[in-house]
Amino acid sequence: MALVNPHGKQKKLMPLLLTGEELKEEKKKAKTLTQVRIASRESGDLIMMGIGGFTPLKGFMGYDDWKGVCDKYKMADGTFWPIPVTLSTTQGQADSIKEGQEIALVDEESGELMATMKVKEKYKIDKAHECKQVFKTTDLEHPGVAKVMAQPDVNLAGNVKVLSEGTFPKEYPGVYMKPAETRKMFEDKGWSKVAALQLRNPMHRSHEYLAKIAIETCDGLLIHQLLGKLKPGDIPADVRVKAINTLVEDYFVKDTCIQAGYPLDMRYAGPREALLHALFRQNYGCSHMIIGRDHAGVGEYYGPFDAQKIFNEIPEGALETVPLKIDWTFYCFKCDGMASMRTCPHGKEDRLILSGTKLRKMLSEGEEVPDHFSRPEVLKILQAYYQGLTEKVEIKTHKYAEGA
């Protein structure tokens, strides 16, 4: 059996990243163009377009695409898409740019030249409407809402030529992978039924349990973690990579899973982001997407299983990648092992509920982590990371005190 097709009518990967002489010439030309500085979310989206992760997107969305995606999950040409992929700039800069003009897109933090774009359209959006549709809230405490509401007033749309993958290839060698690379790995291993496990936290026992359920039912597993920006307090990617490598080496059968990373920022869009996760995992070659409790959620904005329910609300055949829906999982002392609501008959007093948020809180506050919450080898890495943070704070405070 073959792998799932890439998303879209063409059924093939459509990477927009230039190479060789073409890249050299476009970079030369880009130096002569008006520069528009872009945020990390937009840089991540560009890189995903560049490597084919956002196939079949050809660039940043216009107004009709934005409206269709917000209200009907589809772009103007009918392509299924769950979250707007847009680029914004200030009114002043937008006024200085003509439709049909080519511009250079530069990452605002690194100064890296990311892409060129031929501006097809300039438009304004109702940001609150986007937030209500995508995040189900306009509360500025929601990190995704805060980002959308803070973005500049005018959106620029047009096809792009991607010139850079940022720092990801150098920063995460062997982990950062393109869809063409994961697809080749799956094919070389003879895998066609492949599940993806989305991660923005180190793997605790619930994640491990979900992963092993997938391995029991599929040919293999892609442990696919976010390498872009998170909210304050989340554990950085390099620490997660180390922790996950240790877990896989010690607790998984060899050659049953691949660890990789992708270059997006988290949007924390809950159900809508679950759909986006499934969509681009289809491009990476995954037939299944593990959807557990509170997938891509934050705070109390979504019900624990809203991200599973949304797959029943989209048009049939919108995605080839299907959800692997798994109930609330935990360690049960009476069962003497990991279980879920579907398999464990015991009460909550017998269960150790596991979550990334809870683990981060315990580690950051120096609390003792209960047995069965996480593997000891993983805890050791995470405790060393939090100890390092504490030492940095103490040194900083000490210096400040001396200066005072």
C-alpha cells in the first residue's frame, strides 16, 4: 500500500523553496525590493510553504480565502483549510506598496531574508471575527487571540518564492525534517499506515501510552514536535528533543518510531489547530493523527474532546489523514498500569491524572513529581533544565542586589 497523498487537488508536494542558481538570482533581486518585516508566526508559515508542509498553498491568503477559511473551512478555490494563513503590515507601509509590486519579506527578529512576494491584494479584516471563528473567543488572555489582535492593520496577499528555512536546519540537525524526507523514510521502512503524535511538551506517561497504542495499530509512528515559538513557561524544543530521545531509546522497540520537528509557532487554536495538524501531517505522509484530550488547547477555552468532535463536522473527504481518537488517559493504581476512561472501571481516587501543564507546574515550583507521572530518565533531564533556570534567576537577583 502507498502513503496518503499530499493535500489538495494536485495530490503532490508543492514546495516553494528555491535552490541553486534560481535561489542565488532571487536573493540578488530581493536586495533591490521594498522590505516588509514579518513576525515569527509568518516566518514559520513561510518555511512550511517552502518545504511543502503547507501544500497546496502558493502564498499568503487574500480576502476571499481568509473569509472562506474563517467561515466555511475552505479557500476561494474550494481547497479545505482550517486556519487563515495571512501576512500583515502597517497602514503606512501598505500605502507605499502597489498591487502587482514585488516585495522582500524579512524576519523581524533575525533580519533574515525569508522570501519574495508579488503583492496581488491589500485588504483589511475583522480581527475579532477571525478570533471568534478560529479560537472560539475574543478574550485577550488567550495567546492566539492576543497575537491576532496585535497584528498590523492591513493584510498583503500574493504568491511567494521562499529563500530560507531560517535557523531550523542548523539548530535541529536530524530532527527538523521536510515532508519529502519523512515520506522517503516511511517508504524505505515499508510503512504506509503511519500515525503522527503532536507534541509541544516533553513526553509524560500519557503521551507514551498514546504513542504505543498507535504503534500497536499502525506500521509506525512519527513523534512530531513543534520547533517554533510557544507561550512563556513552556519547555523549549532542545530540552524536549533530548527528553524524547532518551524515552524512545529506553522504552520503545527499535525502528517503530521516528522523531522529527516542524517550524511553526503554536496558535493554541484547539479544535481548528487539530485540523491543521492533521492536514500538514498528511503532507508529511501520515495516515492517522493522534487526537487525545485537549489537543492544542490552552486554559479553559475548549472542551476536553472538542478537537475530536470537529473531525465529524468537516466535509467528508476533506482530509485523507484521519483522527485516531483516544479517551482521557491516566495511571490507575488499582489497574497497576496506564489506562483510559474506556478501559478502567475505577474511581478518580485511584487515578493519577497526567498533563504537561501539571508536570511543568510541579517542576517549576520544585515539587516532588509522583511515581508513574513520567519516566525517571525523562524527569532527570527536565529537573536539570528547571534547576538551571533557578540558578540563572538567583545569579541575576544577586547581581542586582550588589548593584543596589
